[in-house]
Amino acid sequence: MRTSGLKSLASKKLIDLGRLNLVHQMNDSFHFIPGKNLSLLLTCEHASQRLPPPWKWPHQDNWLIGTHWSHDLGSEACGLELAELFGCPLLLSRFSRLLIDPNRPLNSNTLFRETADGKMIFLNQQIKEEEKKTRINLLYKSYHEKLQQLTFDLKPQIIVSLHSFTPVYESNPRHIEIGVLYNQDKSLAQEVSDQFRSYQYESRLNEPWSGRDGFMYAVENACQHSKISKPIMLEFRQDLLTNAQWRTDLVSRLYKVLSSCLTQHVVQG
């Protein structure tokens, strides 16, 4: 079942990993897990709440640990399960978005977030320029350079960035279950969202955030010079994504959704 829908596609994209130097790699910036099915590349920019040495959580910031402010709950597990099912490569961040946000441009005012829920984030108060440069060079640039290298070397048809969002925002409940974000190319996002709805998910385009407002910066930036790879970002409501059974069902259906889109993209491309 796993390979039947992608048999002809996989034959085109099963490349010698050794030739491309695609090996398992882990450092303070990212965790790269290779795969042989190179039609799809998965990424997760907010996978971890880890603070690599020498950084530590100030005791005043302990309340942030385990919350959506520190990372996207459930997104890492989703990425690992989907990558295993597809046999495709996966790139995960290994540092908290509060240390520096890899899904923001360098000029973003939330690159080093200073407040959360109206409270100060002591980790990021009065950061010196030298400290900012260290975080940028050691963590941010390392992640983006790896993502850009993978995009250039693998030339995947689709790059999917996996994220999660809170069920309540500013006291307002969110009934949407899945958001499909896009910027320039609506066709792929529309197809993915339509197929989600066929499985009775409450799926919407460019919600709860919009890809047109820079919220899928990492994959958009990696694909800006590519004529092959199409980026989308998937946002899942975190109270659902952290439920193991819901996530298992989702991953199974997401495999079918993306398999269908990959086949169509190859034919159309």
C-alpha cells in the first residue's frame, strides 16, 4: 500500500544518497534524517524547545517551557511519523523559537521575541549585538544553509513545513483544524485543502496565519530560486495534533493527500 501509489514517481526520484552526501546529521541547529524518496522534503522550524549550551532558561521564563511559545507542540512527532511512512527526508530544528525564530526573516521584530502573553521574556531582554550575531550564525544560518542545500541538491517536487497552532487565541476559540498556507502558488494549497475537507477536516487556506504575510518564510526563502520545488506550510491545531490517535489518523490521510498531489505535480510539471 505504501509504495503502490508512488511507484513510478519513486523510480524517478530514488537517488544515490551517498553521492549527494545525504547522511544522518545532528548538531545544535538541526537534526537531518535522510530518506530515499526525494520527491518530498519535510521541515519543522519549531520542532524543539531545547536551549543548546551555553544557553539556559532563566527561572523567570520557566512558565514558557512546554507551551506554544517555546515550540510547536506535536509538530516533531508528526514529522517523524510522516517521514517514516513516506521514506522521505526530514529537517527538524533543535533550538527553541524563543532563542531565535528560524521561520522569520532577519529583519523581523519577532526574531528575538521579547514578550509573550504580555509578560517579559527574560531570555531576550537587552540582548547585545554580539549575542545576536552568535545566535544567528550558530543556529539560524546553519538551519537555513542546510535547508537551502537540500532544496538545491534534492530538487523535491514539494516541500512541506509542519507547524501547530493554539486552539484559543486572545480568548477566541479556533474551530479550524488544519490551515494550509501558501504565498504565490495557490493551486497546490487548494488541492491539499480540498482533499483534507474530503476527509471531513475543517481546513482553510491561509489560516490561522497567512503565507502571504511572511509566516512560511523558511521554505519560501529556500525555494525562491527553484523552478521545481513548490513550498506549502501546514498548521494543525495543537490540542488535536498532540492526541496520538488523532495524529495517527491524520498522518495516514496526509500520506494519501500528498501522494496524490505529488503524482499530479509530476504529471503537470
